[in-house]
Amino acid sequence: MQTLNVGAGRTDEEYRAAEEQRRAELRSDSHTDANYFFVAAGLAALGTGLLPIQLLLPIRLNFAVGIGAFELFGFYGRALLRASPLLGLGAAAAWVLILVGLGLAARKGYRWAFLAGVVLYGADMIALMITFSWLSIGVHAFFVYKWFQGQAALRDLKEAQVSP
């Protein structure tokens, strides 16, 4: 019986099985973390008014799921939004489509999609700090954390596939 790693007490087959299990867990973790892009897209659609949930329920959701860039634009571009309300809806739709696109790329295993999400939401957190939307900052921080975990899982998966 041949052992790998002195003192480990595992055969080559046991080691290979453990490594394959680790790779499967990393793939599953990155896939789960990629799904948070779709959750973020849904919440963004709710917060920006693309999904008119307020017609059905008399609640206001944008205090918790606000997008910092849109809040700043609402403050400084109010006259432009009144003149062209479709501009705001178009920008909101573009934001949601970007998140869905990043989610699809992340589910295919592209690490750059996770990093782009971290940068996008990190920058948006700065805008939220300017507008003092603390609950939205917490929601954004959660997504940044999950997407950072996703890219770390893909990095570890790549390293695990390179090592013998």
C-alpha cells in the first residue's frame, strides 16, 4: 500500500477522491455565490421601480434595496428625470441586465464576473454612503462578500486543478 504525504495515512486513491470532493465543493460554492447576482438583479428591479410591486402592496422597498448611483442621480438630475422619465427606467433596466449578465458569466465559471460585481457594488456603496442609505449599504456589503467568496472559490478550484 502506497501512501501520499508522509504521515497522512491515505492511499493515492483516497487522496484523489478527497481532492475530487474538494473540487466539487468549490464548484458548488462558486455556483451558489453566482446565484446572488440574480437575487441582486431582482432586488434592483424592485428598488428602482421596474417591477411595480407597489401597485399590489402598499410598501416602499427602495429604502433597503436602493442603488446609490440612482439615488445620487435622483438628487442631482431631478429636472432631467422629470423631462424624460424613460431615461431613469432605461438606466434601471441596464443595471438589472448587467447584473443578470454577470450572473450568467459567473455561473459559467468566469472569475472576472465576480470581480466586476465586487467593483460595481463597491463603487455603488460609496454613492450610498454619500446619501446615508445605511440599510442599502449593508445589503450591498452582503453581495460584495458573497461575490468575493465566489471568486475565491474559483481561484482555489483553478489551483486545485493545476496541482497533481
